[in-house]
Amino acid sequence: MTSPAEWQAMSRPLPQPRGFLRSHIDLPGLRWQQVEPEPISDPDLGPFTAGHDLFGDGSIVLLPTPGHTPGSLSMLVRRPDHAPLLLVGDLTYDAGLLVAGEIPGVGDKRQMRDTVAMVNALRRLHPDIAILAAHDPSAASLLAAAHNALGAQP
């Protein structure tokens, strides 16, 4: 799944200098579905007022997190008896930098600052949330800790 803004940005000429590795995305046999974030009113999503609830039950919600790329989406996974997970892709290089409000080098700095502030507000609402960034070397240990949080059973 991707947002229309993301697909449009990737389809413009010279996508690589703008953060898109088209050869990793537009692969033969894959069928991408475009989803448009819609208004949401879930108070547990804090500052996010738009998203795409994949199953209609709040268990997996795509949240717009523009900045690295214009239509970037992050995936919030809420599981019974487990800490929630937020997969933020390239919004940050690691969870510690995100908490500190630092932004990576590639993308729209203003959008990234706004998005990082929203993600940090969500983190403050859910202190147990595991924020998993694509390039974070500690992502595996954060995921393991999230699995064991809240008394989860293996």
C-alpha cells in the first residue's frame, strides 16, 4: 500500500535524489494499492487526525508521516497484551534521534519537524510504544522488548 502522493512523487523524473529507490519499489509482479488517508477520530492516535485503518478494527492503522518523502506512511500496529509498534520507515535513523527531535538529512525539513513532533506526541501518549525505524540497528531489540512488554506470553 502507498499513498497517491507517494506514488506520484516516485513517478516523477530523477526519483533517487529525492529519496526514492524505484528499483526497490516498482518490482515486476507487485501490485501496489493506493490508499488515501481519511479523517479519523480515535483519541488514542493523539495528534493524528487522518489515517487508513486497514481492517476497520484499529489493529493496523497507516498514518501519514510526510517529510522524508511527500506521501510517506507509517504503520501503527496495536496488539492485545503487547506494546504497540510504530514502523516509521525513513522518518528517522533511530528511535533515540526521533525522541531528541533530530531529523535525518534527506527530505523536506519542515514536514519532517512537524511529523517528528506528531510522532513524539503519540509516543508521550503511549510511553510503551516501540518505534521502529528502517535503519535503526537497535530495531530488533526494541521489537523484542515490545513483545515482552505488558506481560505478553510467548
